[in-house]
Amino acid sequence: MPTLLLYYILLHFLHSLSATSPSPIPSTIQLPRPLSTTGAVSVTDFGATGDGTHYDTHAIQSAIDACSPSSPSSSTGATCYVTFPPGKYLTATVHLRSNVVLDIQPGAVVLGGPRIEDYPKESSRWYVVLAENATDVGITGGGTVDGNGHLFVERFNSVKNVMVSWNATGDCLGDECRPRLVGFIGCTNVRVWNVTFTQPAYWCFHLVRCDNTQIHDIAIYGDFNTPNNDGIDIEDSNNTVIKRCHIDTGDDAICPKTSNGPLYNLTATDCWIRTKSSAIKFGSASWFDFKGLVFDNINIVDSHRGLGFQMRDGGNVSDVVFSNMNISTRYYHPSWWGRAEPIYVTTCPRDSTSKKGYISNLLFVNITAHSENGVFLSGCEGGMLSNLRFVNVNFTYRRWTNFDGGLIDYRPGCQGLVKHGAAGMIMEHIQGLEVENVSMRWASGGAKEEWDNPLEFRPSTVNNVSFLNFHSGVYAQ
């Protein structure tokens, strides 16, 4: 597999650039601004109060528009910074322009409004900060963008909050009709760094049809019991780099999606993740292909699922590397997708009308996992898994929560939740699996769910399997 070999060499080069593991909280690094800046304008010069009570939308938008190169007062082609001094700036949606960077200084908070009239008519444009078809745009400064997410909770629940929905507009349906925090749609040359995003009411950071994006040295904090408050959603976007990010949120942390076009060349390195859903999840929006992705040097802590593929709509995945990772997963509750799998790879179609996609050329290398459930690898007829490799991987399985086990989770769609005993690795519909230098240990005695089966598969659907230096066994608790 020459393509995988190339990625294997690339990931070791990436790993050599960082000799230390990612810290739980990323360093706040003040990076130099581009030399082509025209200076800065302050939102306070345009009348912003920063008192957190009065809306500063007009002042913020006026500062952005004056800063934009299209403004008569600005030099075309250079980057201009819109500065937010310390304070709380309550705002409806503000629109970021080309060659403009929001400079949210330490002690400054951009606070999203809680009213439906604070956002555009179309739900697809419900963001606190939105850039559309812009070039050379960004956010930085050391401050915070806050989505006021607690104001969208209709009823707090320790399992999963009940959320306020705006589906009365008819523009969207279900309980997911809530505003996102930050969105870049159809943009080129996006850079976001040294900033904190907190309390999103829905998705936090959303890239749509963007090219050449750098996200680094940011922190994301979402309420742990709020559904759909994803960390970073990369949708139909290419050439994306994510580095040194701290993501602590209730739903999927890093989530590539393909709704209207392919996604390729995504690299995520040196990150710390905790989530009540999947730390890294492909799909479930997966109509087009994913290719050429690298995830390296990532710590996944106390998450409901570690690495997940939910290919449901006919898109294909190929050439993906996961390397140098520590993963711990645990049960939270069946209402959240996931059953504490460290690695979960599926291609079952969403429904009877959905196409079937395949997944090929996945490499898992230098990974240590502690989890309450085993690995689940499930292709389907017409949507096989092929050329999967596990190299230098250590799995330790132990139950320590009181939630019921004994279930396989095929959601969304497919077969839903299915009763099934535990196994170290469950395999279905695979053509080509290599396991090399892999250790699998599980606890015995006193556990709610006993482990006695390291591998489970039917030879009729799993072929071309190779095991080299594979060890499994019981350890005493």
C-alpha cells in the first residue's frame, strides 16, 4: 500500500516536530501579525459600550465595514484588525469581510444574542460571527466568543438537556434549530488562533466549502450535557490544519462531513479532547468522499467514543492515518450515540434509499486505549471495509461505570441498538485486515460485564486477515 506508506512517513515527520504530549490546556501564544497590516480600528470608536446589556451590533459591524479594503478609508489588499478592548459586547449576527481579522483582546467577550430576531432569516446563516465568500479572514486576540448557550436550555438534565428550538420558522425542523457560534462559508485563507469559544447553543466552529484554513492554539468549551454542541465541524472543506487545540464539549469534537462536495487534506495534531460523544467522527453526513487525512499526537480523555466513522449516505473514505494517541472511553448514557468504543468504523446505509459507501486504507499506529467496550469494525454488503491496519496498539478493557452494557450501536439508522455480548474486536464485512504488535487485555471478576472473547467474526464476511505478534489475556483488577 504505497499511499499508506507515504502517510506513515509523513506522520512520523509530524510527530518529530513535537517532542512532548499535548497539555490539557493549550499554551496562549501571541503570534506576530502579518506585515501587510494597515493597523486597527476599535469597536469603541464606533460607539460600542461593552456593557453586556446593550446591543453593540451596529458599532461592531460599522467597524468591520470601515476596516474592510472595500471601504474608502482602507488600503486595498492589506489586513485590518477590528479590536475589542476588555468588556462584554452583546451582539446579533455580525458579518466578517475579506482582509479583516477580529482582534478580541484578553478580557473581551463577544456575546451572542439569545433572540431569534438577532439572526438572519435563513437558519443556514444563524451564527454569532459569520464570514461568507471572504478571503484572508480570521479571529484572534486572546479573548472569548460566547454563544450564551445556557439561555437556550429549556430544562437542564444531567443526562441530556432539553433545548429551546426555533423550528416555528419553518426553515428548519426538529430540536436542532439553534444558532451556531462561528461560521466560515465559502472562504479562502482562514486563520483562527489564540482565542476561546464557549457556550455554543448548537455547533461551535463551522467550516463550509472553505479552502486553506489554519486553526491553532484555541480552546473550545461547550456544556457537557447540551446535544449538538460540536467542537469543530469541517464540511466540504479542503486543505485544513488544526493544531494545539483544547476541546471540551458535549458532542462530536472534530467532525469532518461531506454534504455537497468532497473533503481532502485535513491534518489535526497535538490536541486534547473530552466529549460526551465522539472525539473524532467522520459523518454521519457523508454523501461525498473523504481522502488524505492525518490525526497525530492526540489525547482523548473520558469520551463516549474515541475514533468513529458513520458512513451512511454513499460517500467513500480512503487514506486516513491515526497515530500516536492515548484514548480513554467510557459509557455515559444510551441517549448519546456510542457505547464506549475506542475505535468504531461502520458503513451501513442510513435507510433503504441510501447508497452504500466503502472505507479503505486506514492505518492505526502507536495507539494506547483504555475503554469500557471493544473495537467495532462493521462494513456491509456493497460497502466493505478494506485494507485496515493496526500497528503497535495496546487495548485495555474494563468496566467501571454502572450503565448497562451488552449493546452494539449502529445509529443513526441501520439497526439501531442491538443486544450483543462484549468482545475485544467485532468484525463484519471486511476484506483485508492486518494486525501487528497488538496487545489486548481485559479485566475479569466482579465486573458487570464479563470479557471472555478477544475476537469475533464470521469467516463468510471477513477475509484476508493477518495477525502478527498478537497477544490477548486477562489481568487482575
